[in-house]
Amino acid sequence: METSEVVQELRDVLTSKLVATLAGVKDPGQIRKWARGGLEPTQPAQQRLRFAHDVLHEIENAQGKKVAQAWALSVNPRLGYESPIKAIREDRFQETAAAAKAP
């Protein structure tokens, strides 16, 4: 899947501002450029975007879009009472994946 498609699908679940936050960039305008394919994110940002896409897609398929949105934004005790968005931005992939699979 192209990075632009990953970003577009993330924007369908989250806002551009939230996608920018989890990718580790300050300007939500970057997200629009990435979605159009006019600019490529850095490798670390791509890794965060793809990971977030995979986790949220899994939750959305199992429980629906609203649950995926709520999970991404909610404070999570398995992540030290931080949101999954913040954990992804900090490259805490294993911890975030485990929190997503937890009952």
C-alpha cells in the first residue's frame, strides 16, 4: 500500500491534526501533502503511520470505526495512562500493539 493511501485511510478515522501528532510532525498541512502523494514522510514517520494504520484498521474491522477512534484518543492504563496516539509518536509499538489486543 502506498504511503499516500495509508495517510488517506488514517484521515478517515482520525483528523489531519491527530495524524500529524502520531507521525511526529507539527504541521497538519504535511498530512494533506502526504495524502496527495506530493511529499513523502521521513522513514520514522512512515513507520509510525503504517503501524497506526494497521492497529486502527484491525480495531475498526473487529469493532467499528467509532471504537477505533475512541481507542486512539483515550487514556489507556496499559500505556501508562497515555493515549495510543502519544505512544505511537514515541515509537512504543510493542506496548501499543499489546494494549490494542488486550480485552
